[in-house]
Amino acid sequence: MSVLGAGRHKVNVVGHQLGRSGGEKQTPYVAVLFESEQTIGDRITWYGYLSDAAFERTVSTLRLLGWEPELHDGRLESLHNTDLLHGREADIVVELEDYNGQARPKVKWVNALGGGGLGEGMAADEVLQFSNTMRQKILSAKGPQPSARPGPSRQPAAAGAGNNRKPLNQPDDDLPF
């Protein structure tokens, strides 16, 4: 068995359980073990943390995987060492993340099978309002500003300002040809 590498993978759920992170915080999570459909035996675990900051995203992802909190009266124990989600399919995105100086694969996104395409678009009036709001941020962003004029973006150096090149129309010597 090996760990799935970076990239997008079609996977099946092969297990899940509740746990707590190590260290001082002891943050509770739901761990979901995925196995690749392309290379059986290649696995990776997604950790859905249940902290205040991550709670909504975790529950949303669990719903995507088929957990119905209403059917289970919101009880997370339905996800602890059961077969409830076993066999559910998903597309996951795995990225390499630095951990103590080593690049390790980590599940960054769990999507519905075939997901990751275009979602529901904004209404026309919302697009205009959003665009105007973002325009202010874009225009106030610092950094090099591109020139609106055609041609090279560099200004030619002023004559005598350290430019040792001769003008194109000046010959290299005194010969008339």
C-alpha cells in the first residue's frame, strides 16, 4: 500500500472514524480513508476538522460523501468505524505540503464525482456590483504597473546618462561607407 501523490484522483471511501489531533489543541476531526480507483492499494486520508473555523466546510464535505445528518439525528458516532460511507465515490485534489522540511501529500479538496467544473454563475446585477467592488481592490493593489502604450515597456536611457551605446545612425569610424 502506498500514499496517493499530488494530483486529481477518482477515489472510493474505504473507512472513516472520529479522532483528535495531537498536541495542545486536541481538535476533534472525522478522518476519511480514500483509495484510488486507478491504482488499488494507493490510499490517503482526509481530515475534516470540527473546530469552529472548519465546522461548516467539514459537514458540507461529509454531506457530499453521502452522510445525511438529519437521518442520523446529527450524531457523528454514525461515522465512527462504520460502513456508512464505504464505497462512496469522489474526486479529490492532493497537493504537496511542507511538514517539518519534508513535502508530504495532503488532501486539499474533496469534490463530488465529476465535480470541479463551473458552478452556478452570478446574476447579471450581482456581477456588476461584485466587479465594481473588486475593481477598487485591483486598482489599489501595489506592484509594477504595465504601460498602456504599445512597444517595449522600458524607457530608453537619457543621452549621456551612462548609456555607452552609439545612436543607430552614427558610424563606428570616420569612413563614409
